[in-house]
Amino acid sequence: MLGNGRLDAMCFDGVKRLGIIRAKLRKKVWINQGDIILLGLRDYQDAKADVILKYTPEEARNLKLYGEFPESFKISDDVTFVENDLDEYIEFGEDVSTGDDVDVI
């Protein structure tokens, strides 16, 4: 989510587009990171798309069964989009900084 009704959407064709949430969906349908949404591409702006619909978990499972999603598409238990190459676990290290390098004003 970028704010002001905008979000970054990764499309199945591998292009990251700026998704703009329609006024009809604003404050009625909440979109979180990893949700599966339907985008309407613009004819005159390839880098922008309009968010038309957010799929429910049941709808996403049905679309997967009907073959509407690519073979590389996996649906996890909490129904988030997981790409085959992107499902690695990321581990963050501990913060090793001490308070010695902080200047007190």
C-alpha cells in the first residue's frame, strides 16, 4: 500500500504496476499485502492499472482449480500470492549497535 488509494501490484506477466483503487471500493474493501486482486489494464498507460475486485479465499481456490492462474501460482493457507522463487524464508540478524555511538544533545 502506498497510500491515497494506490498500491504496488505484481502482475502475472511479471510487470509491477501502480494499482489505483476505484472509488467504489475505497473504505468498503480493505486490501492487504498478498491479497489476490483483479486489475483492469489501461490502454494508454501500461504502468498503471485500476483495482476492480478483491477475490475472497474461496474464489481464489476456485480460480486455481479452473486453471485461470499460471502453473507457478501457489495459494497458501492464508490465501496470499506466493511465487515459486520468492517463497524463501528471510531471517533478519540481531541489532548489534550499542548506545555508545548516539550523541545526546
